[in-house]
Amino acid sequence: MEPTLRKPFGVLGILAFITAYSALIAHFAEAIFRLPFWVQLLLFAVLGIIWVFPLRPLLLWMETGKFR
């Protein structure tokens, strides 16, 4: 099996996505911290999980070379 550049490019894509995602969350942090504690807890739990779903096609591509 011949090595490909899919994994290094995929890792760069993941890092770029996480950087942009965290910058977006940081942008709204002041508004989030005004919310009641239990809403913050729920929101951060959801935001901590959903970042994975947009990366699924990228992870599939890294492993198989196909987006589906």
C-alpha cells in the first residue's frame, strides 16, 4: 500500500476546524456566561459533543479516500 497525503492534510483540516470552532464559541462566550448556570452547563455539554459531527466526512476521507 502506497502512503498518501490524506492523513496529514486531514489532520491540518481538523486543526483548522477546531481553531475556527473554538474562536466562534469564544466570540459568544460573554453572552453565554450571562445565562443561568444550568443553561451554561447544558449548552457547553452540547457544544462539546456536536463539533465531532461535521468532521465525520473528513475522517472517513482520511481512512478510505471517499466521503461516504
